[in-house]
Amino acid sequence: PQSFEDKLPTIFRHCELNVESKGEHRGMLEMRKHFAGILKGFEGASEYRARVVKIETLKEAYEVLEEVRLLIKNAKPLKTEFFD
């Protein structure tokens, strides 16, 4: 499966196209549901989902998604006795 970082260019392009075709307000309202679906499966995901449902501008979207990218990239893998 693709990593979040690999998906980001496509996510950003989707945002840009939506804003171009529908305007920033409507475009970002529609993108919120996509963001909520994308931001799952990592520690702190619920905090970011709560933030993305309030995004109003393309700039805000870039900022939050970049924060998530850095968080995931710098996250340490979980250690468990089952896989040592």
C-alpha cells in the first residue's frame, strides 16, 4: 500500500482541482469529508480529523496535511514482544 507521503501529491492536486472548479469555500467544504477518511491509522489521527473538518482554505489544508506528513514520517514504529 502507498504511504501517506506518497499519496500527498494526489491529495493536494485533488484539493487544487476542487477549488479551481467550485471556488475555495465550496471546494474546501467538500474536501473535508475526504480528509477525514484519509486521516486514519496513526497516533494522533483523531486530533487531526477534528482539525480538518474545520478547514476553510487551501493554505490551511496544506499546513495541516504537512504537519501530518511530518508526524507520520518521524513516528517511531511500535515495539511489541510478538514481533521481536
